[in-house]
Amino acid sequence: MTTGKIKWALGASVALNLFLIAGGIGAGFVLKHHMHDMRRPASGMQAWNDVEKRLTPQATAHIREVVKAAALGTEAEMAKARALRSEAEKMAAVEPYDSAKIVALAEQARSYESLSRAKIETALIQDLAALQPTERKLVAGYILRPGFRIRRLLGPPAGSPEAKAKAQAESAQASK
């Protein structure tokens, strides 16, 4: 190989290596920025577990009982919502495809689900008087924020590993 070709190959290699190094550094900055955003908690948002840690066990048990009772009281609305969603799912597989009817069924289902959620929230808010003012503030801060998930107050689904672990921990604590 002549010295001219070697110089060109070496120059191309240096350029390629500089490009790859710059790309790696850029990717590192982007990853660092995005990982930082993922770790940052949303402003004012707190997980139910954080709220429970600051409540007395009696208050936590009371809140869960209120939510369970209210949820059982809204089972009719949830059954209607499930039936409407099931009907919409069946209609999606039928020819001719009627998107307007499916959208209407989905909107009715969301309406029943919203009604159910509103009843549970109302029952919980009305029952907050049974708690101490500091506990009321904690619970209200959680349930009145956007994206409040009632399911977390009901606990893990029965039969799940989390439910079994929680039951074992509670029985071990009760036996002490």
C-alpha cells in the first residue's frame, strides 16, 4: 500500500472514530437527562404507600373498609360498564363494522365507571370526618389529585403474591 492510501485510510479511521465518540457522548447526555426525569417525582404527587406510612393502622383499616363498602355498593354500575364493553368488543368483530355504535357503547361504559368512581370518592370524602385533621389532610391530598386510583386502596387482588405476603405479615404481627 502506498503512503498516500495509508494516509487516507488513517484519516477516514480518525474521522469515523471521532464521529462514534461524539455519538456516544451525546447518547450519554440524553440518557442521563431522561433517567433524571424518570426518577423525579411529579410535583405534589404521593403514593398511597407513603400516605399509609403516615396514618395510624386504625385509620388505614377504616379507610379501606369505607372504600370496600362503597365499591360493593357500585357493583351494579361496574357490571353495566363491563356488559357494555363486552357488547362493544363483540360488535367490533361483526360486519359491517359500526364504529359509531362501538364509540357510543364505550362512552356509556365510561359514564358508568365514572359514576362508580364518583360514588366511592364521595363516600370516602364524607367519611373523612372520622379521622384526625392531619390524617384528613393526607388522605384528601391523595384522593383529590388527578389520577387517583381507587384500586390501590382496595389492596392487592386476592390470591396474588402481594396479597399472600401481606396476609402472612399481618398474621405474624397479630401473633406477637
